[in-house]
Amino acid sequence: MNLIKMKKTALQTTHLVNTMDVSAAPLIVLPEEKASSVFCRSIQHQYQNLHQIARDADMAIGLTDLHGTLLWTWSSHSMLTSAEQVHFVEGGHWSTQAVGTNAIGLALNSHTASCVYSHENQMNSVRDWVCYAAPIHDPMTGQLQGIVNLSTKYKKHSSLGLLAVEHCAELIKKAIQYEQKNVLIIKALGSPYVQFNGQLLNLTQRQIEILCILALHRHGLTLDELHYALYGDREVSIKTLKSELSQLRQLLPNCIETRTYKLTCEVECDFFKAEQALNGGFIASTFALYQGSFLAKSESPFLSNWRHCFDARLSHLIYQMHDVPQLLALLSRVPERVDAIQRLIDVLPEDHPYRLHFLQMN
């Protein structure tokens, strides 16, 4: 049975509670470093355009991070009081895990544009709202960066709401592309690649490993420490490592400091973001970032240890889960996750047709 088809069927048949006991989204204190991220700087470039779109439509607008926490909002006069009461404000957390069915949460889970009409909201306090949300993807890597949302009262909703919110997402995507100058982007979950100045770099496996080690040691390493983290007790000369570093410095001018080796440029890593999402209990974000094992071919003792620790924590999370669509979504991207198959066998009813399929796979 096709896993994608199973996932869609599960999403259609999953029973949802009609109302939520909570009257407002939980508030989360945003870390200071978020303000200086590429994504937040991109939002700043578009404040004026986004503000005008929301003002002309008499709506509330909000932009979230990849976990569903609002980084910036603006509300028209008719929406302001209601928005403040339900915490549609900076720091408000709008994942489905926190407040049930809502446009931000659905766009976060599905990575597609979403519209939620008043009666479809699970939280009673926004059941007179109509909300439109669209995901914002990195134009180069395709990774989810956040969600943009437009909200209004039911009497004022428009059939053009989805087009408007998708236009907002496109504006921010263009700003992201502009802001990625001199930013090093490392993707190491699944098929690894490295991007710098908006361009993909043709690096060896060893060079990607070196960058990952340096990214996880932002205060730097001595040459001997870097050699051990990369090779362990293997008999590889220091000259070999110096040669790799020399090539990297040519590809990344003024980005790698010597003596104490460290990255001096701005760095964004999918594995670091995934670890932060896991630390915060943001399940949808963790699984969205997890596209496969961390540097699966690496024999570096440091990176192998990081991979095993992250994988163990991820398995622990999987064995706690009851969300069938989320588990199916994970398997559709990473079918080798045996723990996800075993968990689905545990949570599905004995007579469920999917369960027999997974028993045969296990």
C-alpha cells in the first residue's frame, strides 16, 4: 500500500475534537538571537508591504517561525482587541498541538496554504474568525522557514484571502534570497549539501564533515582537537587535514579563522534547528526538518556520536507518539525508520488494514 495515499486517508479519517478548553494561545519567550536571523531580517525588509496588504483588507497579519510561534504581528482597528485577547501577538504559539485546528497549524503540518473558516477552528475564542495561512520556504533549499497568516472576522472574509496570503509568502521568499549573501547553509539530515552566497558548493564528504564539526563548536577547536573529532585514532596525517582546510578557506573566503579553527560567517544548519525543535517539544518542526539520518556515511567519532544521540532522542519521541498522520508523514520521507513502523503497529487497532501492512514490513 502506498504510504502517501495512506497518509492522506489517515488525515481525512482522523477524528478531531470540536472545541478546545483554552481561550488563548500560549505565550513563548522568543530567544534574542532570533531577531538577527536571516528569516527575521527578511521580514523586516517587507514590513511596509505586509502592513499595507493587511491594512487595506482590514485584517490581522502575523508571521511565525518554523514552530508556529509569532515573530511579528499587526492588527487593524477592528481586529486589534480580539487579536490581543487570543494572543495573536508576538510570542503567541499557534501549532495544532497547542490550540487545535487553525490555519497556522495546518499550514505548519502540511507545508501548503490553508484556509480555516470560523466553525473549523477548535479554539472557541476564534470561532468567528476566518484565517488564511501560507508556508514560507527557503527559495534555494526548499526548507520551511515559517508561516504567514491573515485573519479577519467571518462577515468580512474574502475569496481572495488565499491569494493574498500566498502573495505575502512570495514577498518574504524574495527577501530571504537577498539576505542569504555571506550566509553558510549546511544541510546534513538526509542528502547533505552546503550553500554559500546562494550557490551550492561542490564539496567532498570530508569537507562537509569539517564544516559540521566547526558548526557544532562555534567557539572553535585547535588543529589537534579538530583532527581527533574528524579522524579519531585513525592514522591520518595533520597535513591531510590542513589541505582540506586550505581548500575550504578558498571556497569560503574570510569565513574560517585559523589557529583556533572556527567559522566566522553566519551559519544556518538543519541539524542544529532540528535539535532545538526537539529540545522545545515542537514535533511538527522536528519531523519537517528530519529528512534522513545525520551524515549517515560519516565515520567521524564526534559526528557519529552526535548522530547516535540525536537518533536515540528521536526514537524516544516516536515511541511516545499517538499521531498516526505524523508517523505516516515521517515514513513517507524516511521509510527506513523501523521505530516509526513499530509505533504504528502499537497505536493502530488490531483490525486496522494499515496495521497488517506494517506487520508485513516489520
